[in-house]
Amino acid sequence: MLSITNLSYYIGGRPLYEDASLFIKPKDKIGLIGLNGRGKSTLLKLINGDYTADSGSISKSNDCTIGFLNQDLLSYQTDDAIVTVAMSAFKDAVDTQRQIETILHKLETEYSDDLVEKLTKLQERFDHLNGYSMQAKAEEVLEGIGFSTADLHRPLKQFSGGWRMRVMLAKLLLEKPSLLMLDEPTNHLDLPSIEWVENYLRNYEGAVIIVSHDRRFLDNVINRTVEVTQQQLISYEGNYSFYLEEKELRKEIQQNAYENQQQKIRQTERFIERFKAKATKSRQVQSRIKALEKMDMIEEVVDDTAAVNFRFKFNQQPGRYIVTLNNVSKSYGPLEILKNTSIQIERGDKIALIGANGKGKSTLLRIVAGEEPVEGERVVGYNVIKAFYAQHQLESLHVENEILEELLQAGSGKTEQELRNVLGCFLFSDEDVFKKIKVLSGGEKSRVALAKTLISEANFLLLDEPTNHLDFISENILIQALQQYQGSFIVVSHNRYFVTQIANKIWYIEDKQIKEYPGTYEEYEFWRKKNELNNTEVKPEPKPKVEKVQPEQRPKAINNESQRKTLEKNLRKVEEEIEQLQAKKNKIELEMTQPEVYGDFNKMQKAKNEFNVIEDKLQKANAEWEQIAIEIDKLS
């Protein structure tokens, strides 16, 4: 359907892609992954034609249509109702409907048979285009991704950027292009909407490419993973979990291949050194020299898994209760968020606050933080020191400060080296710590703000969507930090993998009440689904099977490996023997130069006999070494 061949693209002389290739089939569900800044969004824009490749080609079949959801659509505004914007996906049907309305208006004053005939044909065409159902389809998709029925006829310009992005997503889903490209679609969706989109995309008839840092979303949608790494596109035939397992296997194979190649190089170099002066071996020596020159070098595996160790220090330990809310109510005019609800946070609680947008999660977080006035009672516990992280904290960073300077001014009392260590955990190393805040990407600013939050020595953290704009490595760092954190925290997040890793309690808002599930997210999800199915047995979804090669399927490889190891063991024994014989030979040669030996016929004769015996053994050992080396060479 679409083919990328030897693609190269440069930004300011720096290659994002070099001779990269990828083939996309009609029903592929591809997750495009990689570190921030590696060119994932750029690749989508190259495919869409927004950018032009420096070399190589991107070709598509004649019937291939492309729909592209990107962050640039956030700025789109119109006075049209959102259902009208979504229905613009049915362009032909909408145009036909307008023509029908025009003729109907004319017929009110200019009745004629020609107009009636034209109207009849247009109505037939409208019916053929499923025009009578397009509004119902648009409403279904819009409500599926979180809009209420009352919202459908509100103008698009009245909604925030995130909600406008949802409308554009709905329009794309309704257009049903043969290739649908989505850049971070879950950034603006709540959990119910994410689950709805997952189900929609799983059953989508065309191909899909998704750039996302939501692991659970990728696992539930994609059947193929493409990693952007080292200017290449590396494909894995499975979802994200399969990719992680397969990548570990490939890394192990690559490392073994690297070590085997290095051993082969050392053996070849020893062969060349030993026989380079021997005329009878000159052809074999030259052959090995050429083989070394032509050898494709295998790179040693570099482990990019970031493991971190945070040392959190609390000057004050809090009491048993962190924050207590008693009969709390919160309203914005006629809109009630909470009504006479009570809940308590205890020391050691690691709470994930989840649920649909518009239920009041961020409002509740601000209430807990004491930044939102409420009716009712909010009681802060003994010795509680809080730190609050939200996206607006990025705006409070001092843009003219360097990263290290920003942390030094945070007042944590930590030394420069301690702060460097913290920044190193957040992937700011060496000279990176002297970058100005103003030149950082959104993801880098998020990491700086998170680092400031974590060094505050607070014993209670409040985090609002902390994984937004973080790549997988940065997310992994935050997970490890929160797992090592000995204090209490409450996190608002729609990232299910993240929540699964860090929470021991789940909060959600239902019927204007704060509800608590006393367990992990996986336990909560099982309980919720069970309730939804009226207590019928819920079987967990099976994990994608990874086909493993059984030993009996590769006896030849195992036999070769076993044989190679035996030969290498024998080779080492022969090398030891050669070294011992060479040492004896050198010793006898030295003795034969002494006057008391070469001046005595009997002693000289005895030394010559010993020398000949050693020389004979050495020749045989060298011949044996050469033969074993050749056998190993055949197996490599």
C-alpha cells in the first residue's frame, strides 16, 4: 500500500533518517516508537507530504488515502457546531445535501418538472452515499470520545484545544482513510474515551500508524511495532510487549554475535601474525587479511534501559493522616462537581485519581492541595510538606536560567553534585545541565519540573498528568522514582501502565462523590469489568503469544554451537602447548649459544637432539592449531 525506500532526511546537517526503508500493508496497525527527538512526528509529515525527503522515495498505491491527526490541528477554530465539523468527513454527502436544500428552496417559488427530476436524482445519490445516517454516525463517534449530547451543537471555537483535537479525531475516524496516522492521540483523551478509541481502531478496516507513549494503548491496538533508532526504521511483528521481549532477544543475539566476531578476529590476527613470514602459508595469510578488511563489523550492544536510584530525604515525617476532607462540596455556578463527600489520605498512600474528563479530577487535586476554595472541611495532618506538579508548572520555570541553575534556586539545600546526579537520572548529563530552559522541548521542560518537584524534600506529592510529553525512558525514570519514594502521593493520570506501576489505591468520582478502591489498578479494572458484566466471570485477556523456537526445531544450530565450543576448548589447549614448547625451544636455543655447550661436542649433540624433538612437536602443534582454526572458521 505504501513503501518507504532508502529515505534520508536531514535537519541542519544532522541526519534524522539515512537510507531507512519500511513497507506498510493495507491492514497494518503500526506503533511508531522511539526516544523524543528521533523523528517520529517528522516521518508522519514526510508521509503526508508536508516535508520533502532529501533522498529516497515514499510511494503509495493509487487508491491510498491518508488521514493525519497532528498537534497543529489544535489551532483550528470555526463557528460551526462540532457535529457539523465532524460531518464534513462525508464531503460528497454534505455537498449533495446542500444542493438538495437549494432546490427545495427554489421549488417554493419556481416549481418545474426539471427541478423535481433533478431533486429526485440528488435524493437517490444522497441515499446511495448513506447521507441519511451521517449525522447519527457523527454523533455516535463524538459521544464515544467523550462529548455529551448537549455539546454536539455548540460551536467548535467554544472548546479548549484538547476538546477541539477530539473533534478532529472524530472527523478523521469518520473519513475512514486507507492509512490513518495519529500523533499522540491519547494526550487529550480520558480513560473511557481511550478505551472507546482502542476498540474502534482494533476493528478499523484500513492501516493505522500511531505515535504514542501509552504502552497499554499500543498493546491493545497495534499488531506491529516500528522503532526509530540510529536513523533507521526497525520493524517487529507484534505489539509493544512483544517488541520488548523480541528486542531483548535480538540484543542477546547481537551481543553473542559481537563476542563471536571479536573472538574470530583475534584468532585470525593470531594466524596472520604466526604465519605471515612463512612462504607456504602466504596465500592463506593474504586471504585472512582480505577477509578482515571486508568484514561487516557488528556493534556491541549498548543498554539504553535507564535504572535510577533516588535518595529521598524528609526533614519531617508526617503523622498518620495526610489530608482529610469532611463533607466537602464544590460547584462552579450551576455545575456541581462534588456534594457532601468525605475521604482521607493516610501516610504511605500512593493514590491514582482516574476517570472521565469533566468529572473534576484536577479540581479535586487542587482541593487536596489547598489551592481551591470549598464548602466543608479540609484538614491537613501533622508535619505534612507538599509539592504540587502540574503542566502549568512548566510556565513557572525561569526561561533564562540554565537547568542546573534552576534546580539550585529551588532551595532544596542539595549540593551541585547532588543536583547533577538527580539531573543525570532525568537524562541531563555532562554539558546538558548548562542548557537554557528556553531552548528545551516540552518533554525536557517536563523532566526539569519533575526533578524540581522530587528534590523538594516534600513528604506529600500531588502530580497532575506527569507523563504527558515524556518518552518511554523518561516515564520509566519517573516510575522508578515514585516506586522508591517513601512518602505519600496522589496522581491524576490516564496512562494505565503508569498507574499500574505506582498506585496502591484508586480514587474516582461518581455521582459527585469521591470513591476509593483499596487496591492496585489491575485489581480495580478486574472489579469494574466484573461489575459491568453483572458479576459474570471475567477471563483476563490472553497475552500475545511469542513463538519460541524449541530445541528440537534447531538441532543443527545447537550441534554447531556445541561443536564450536569443543573446538575452541581444544584450540586453547593447543595454544597452551605451543606456548610451553616455544618456551622450551627458546631455552634450548639460549643454551646452545653458551661456550660451555657449543665447545663440548657431547653437550652440543644432546642439545641438538632435544631441539629437534621440540621443533618436531612444535610443528605438529602449529599444524593442529591451524586445522582447528580452519574448522572453527567453517562453523562461523
